Amino acid sequence: MKILFINSIGRDKFGGGEKWMVGAAKGLLDRGHDVTLASRKDSRILGYAADKGVPTAVIEIHSDISPLKTLWMASYLKKEGIDILICNLNKDVRVAGLAARIAGTPVVLARHGMLLCGKKWKHRLTLTRLTDGIVTNSKTIRDAYAAYGWFGPEFVRVIYNGIEVPQHIDARDFSNRFPGKKIVYSAGRLAEQKGFDYLVEAAGILRKKRDDLVFIVSGEGKLETALKTQVRDMGLEDSFFFEGFAPDIYPSLAGCDLFVLASLFEGMPNVVMEAMAAGKPVVATDVNGARELIEDGQTGIIVPPRDPKAIAEAVERIIDRPEMSAAFGKEGKKRVAAKFTMNAMVNRLERHLEERLAEKRRPR
């Protein structure tokens, strides 16, 4: 199969959806398929893809409607003989998906890592006319789309995210910098969606009771200044640290005592999967995908979003019970190995793409 992934996310943005796309492209490439990943010039995703050995192309889509870009894309798809186009953002569907219809590209899919489709006519029109299906990563999203009544029973396919766990992880040693402290770790874009302001509030609640906890966050984003100001205003400068973007968070995961996801909404949070794969207990908010990943009370604790008190209570419940922490970590690692590996994800994705392509090529 000749497959083109397209993702028009901002140059400096990189998250779970981008990691999924590169991982999927690499997995399909390694199985002998002809795969290219396209995005903006000098974007972080193109650099990450190139480092993984995935062929890349520069294709820039800046708006929902672009007649010239659509015609250019149609010519490109036809010339390259693309069999399957997989689009990330809604504007990718509207520009590249329309181009694919003009060019006669057999299969067009949208990949939704979170709820990207609202109950608006433009979503219904573009997704039902310009794509042949949606690939998502959680049953919660599939069920939400089913309630719209627009799509057939097989239109939205759930393919769980998969991760590639390093064979060996050199755990980060936090003890030199924070002797005698227990490390609570988190990672993600510093954006409203990720709920880091609630994590800071939870740290403030715990600091009134104890001084043996340090919170560390890997990530960057537009809320960095506001979050650091919140930390300073709450007097947490010596126990809450934002460390910037980390290309590899496994060393920090392996070295921490507990991972916390404070998000307000998600699709299927890869970072929770990575924490579980590193054998760490998890506290996570009850967002899309959380209950499909975490067995509440077995591999971690699920708490309501926007509830710093609940986060604080869950952190304290785990971090002061080493036997519980070890058991959660062990069970979480087993669960990821059984259900959420990269190989399992690529198996399901490859099978789905082959089925879709065969359907489109079958004589009617």
C-alpha cells in the first residue's frame, strides 16, 4: 500500500497525536509499505519522523478552504499514486480530502485522537462526503460519534494506541537534587486542556500537610508563564518545577515515585500508557480513554477532572503505601504489554487499511 499521512499542526506543537502518527507510519514502513508523512516546513513532527527513518514531505495547509492548495494536492496525490490518505486535523480533511476525491485516491481516513467532530453541519458534510471512515483510539469517542446518528456502524473504528517501550531505561536519579524527597511527575503541553493549574493547587494542598514531596513537569506551552506565576504565588518554588520539553520522558518516569495526569479532556493519553509501561502507579482524571487504560484500584486511581482535592488525596493514598505503589506498577506494566504495544496497534491498523482498500477496489 502507498500511504500518505498528513498533519498540519503548528510547527512547534508536538503531542500524543503526532507521536501516534509517526509510530504508525514507522510501523507500516517496516512492514514493507510505501509511507510518507507530510506536515509544515521545519515542524517538530517532521524532524521527529525523519529521526525515526520515516520519509517526509512538506505540505502546508493553513485554512479550511484553499482552492489552489486543493488542486495542487489533487495533482500530487495522482502523480504519487497514493492508495490511502490519513488526515489529522479537520482542515486536512477539507483540503486534502477534497483533493483526494478529485484525484480518485481510493481511501481517505480521518484520525481523531480526541473529539474533533461537533454536531455541526460542516463536520457532517466533510466527514461523510470526504472520508471513508474515522480511526479513533477510544470507545468513548466512538460512542459519542455514534450518538450523532451520521455514521454507519463500521464507519468509526477503534484502534487503541500502542507504544514502543525501550528495552532498557536508565532511570533518572532525583536524589542528588532532591535528597529524601518523593517525586510526583507529570508531562504534557502547558495548555488549559492538560489541567496543570489543578495539579499546582493539589501540590499546594499537600504542602500544608507535608514537605517531602516534589512535583516535576516536562512540557512547554503558552501557559508556562502563568503556571510559574501560580507556583510562585502559592509559595511552591522549592517543590514544584517546570522543566521544559523532554524528547524522552522514560528516564524521568522510571525515576519518579508516581505519575499524575490532571487533564480536563483527552483522547487516549499516551503518557499514561508510558507511565504504566515504566512500572509506575498512576493518578489520572476521568477523561476519555482513562478507564480503558487504567483499572481503577488495580493499576492506579481515577479522580474527577478539575478537582485538586481529589488529586491530592489520591497522591497521598498511593505515595505513602509502597506495597500498593509496587502492585499498581506491576499490574499496569502487565496491562500495557498485553493490550497496548506498538506491534498490536500496527497489526490492527494494517488490517483495517487493507480491508478498506479491498472494499474500494472490489467490483460493484
